[in-house]
Amino acid sequence: MGKLHRPRHGSLQYWPRKRAAKDLPSVNWEGLAERNIQGKNKLLGFIGYKAGMVSLLAKDLGVNSMTKGKNIVIPGTVIECPPIKIMAVRFYKGSVVAFDVLAPSLDKELKRKIKMPKKATDMASAEKRMNEFTDLKLVVYSTVHKTGIQKTPDIIEMGLSGNLKDKLEFAKNSLGKEINVDDIFNNGQLLDVHAVTKGKGTVGPVKRFGLGLKGHKSEKGVRRPGSLGPWHPARVTFKAPQMGQMGMFTRVQYNNRIMGLGKEWAKMKGAKDKITFPHFGEIKNPFCIIKGSAAGPQKRAIMLTYAMRPTTYAAKENFEVLEVI
């Protein structure tokens, strides 16, 4: 019999394994902006809410696909995307926030959540000082009250593409206005899904790190490691697999293809007038259908962004959605 070799499971890249600080994760907007993305407008992301999963009957049009020209069934995730609004324009001096320029009118749901400053800087005075700033970003919030799943809007800072002059022009024209998901993304393009996974609480090392069970006659427990480390160094290292938090982690899924966007569900065969999901309810706003699954439970806020590192294989994929099963 060969030597039993079973290295530890669980990547040490994700450390410490603890609960995410917030439900809506932040994004590396600087890295996305360096990709010189040319989209419909300057915004690089959008906020959505996970509704549920469907099965899509689609024709595979991929050039190098093994199922080229055939009809296949693809799992898809429906993400409801109510319009987002721009709350403020945030100006930066290097990595330090200089000040924010607030929109002239804000929703009452938003005023309950944030403290409004007594003195606010206007856009005209900010334009005169543009040579002092190195970058600007937008503070946006979701109109989630239109979905019926919650009232409090989710607020997040969002990056823009282009140079500083283009960013300022877009910010001036869009401040306080609603932006829809089809104003940012195109049907069929690749995007990244930033989300927080389902929380599972405190679990043991077998489930958390994939340890094998010990023999049934083992002492001191079967669902635990045989040893926590050597005598010297006389301490337990952080690499030893132990019980602890599992789930509720921030994760990114790269290169998810958009299978349906906006109100295109009505154009598909087999689609109904009212789209409902268990534990979520009726979808009342534009939505996005992505290929495969998305992290997190239903009603979880998800950040959709342009693809950070699109692969050659994923870029060559092509599907024609025929029916919603």
C-alpha cells in the first residue's frame, strides 16, 4: 500500500476566517479603472438583490464548444436590479477624502439613515478647485424600497472609468438622477459578482477544512485532528485546523455571463407576466440573469461590476436563450 498523503484543505489565502464587516462588499475600483473599460457610461458597477434560480434552454453558439449548435439547459440566477441614485460626488486628494458634494434632493428613506451636514459644498466651487484633486468617485444608493424586501437603502462608494474631466462631466449630469442596470451593462457581456456567502455559524474542523474522519476506536474524538502540532514550537500555530466561523465571507465570482438583462424576460418563450420566487416574492423592477449561481442567500445585496480579468475561454462563449423552463 502506498503512503497515505492527504494535505490539509482550506486555503490560507482567506485569513482570518471571520464574518464579513458588512453585507455589501467593497470593490477594488482603482484596479477596474486601470483596465480602461469602455462601457455605456462611466459607472463601473451596479447594486442588485438575489431573487432565485431558473433553468434556461439555450442554443450554444460558441466557436470551440463541444456542444456547438446544440440546445442545452443552463442554470441561471435572477438578480433584481432596482434603479440606483447618485447621492454625492466624493473628491480625493491622493488617498484622502477632501469633501463630498451632495445631490440637491435626497429621498426620505436616505435622510433617516445618514446625518446631513449643516454646510455643504456645491458643485460650482468644487469645479474651480479641480486642480487640487487627483480623483473622484460617486456615493450611490439603491432604491430597494421598490422591491418590497426592505426599506433601508444600501449605500456604497462606486468608481468611474475615464480621466478626471470625463468623470466630473458624468457626475454633474447624473447627480441625484436614477440609473438603470441596462444603462451600464449589455446583454451577453461578462461581469464579476461580489457578494457575501451564506452564514453557517460555528462549525467543526471536518466541515470547515475537509478533514477525514478518524477511526471509530480513536480516542479524544473522531471529528477532530489527530494532533494540533509538534512539541516544539510549543504552541498551536494558526495553520492548525480548528473549529470556528464558517460562511458569511466576502467572495468574488469572476466572469459571469449575462444571459438576460432588463425586461427581456417578457420576450422569452415560456415567460410569465408576473415573476415570483419563493421566499422573495414578485419581481417588480428590471433584473439581470447571470449564468450559474451567485453567492449568498435570497434577498442578499450583490455588487455587479465589469469583469476584472476576462479569460479567453469565457469571452468566446456565446448563447441564444430560447426558453425559460
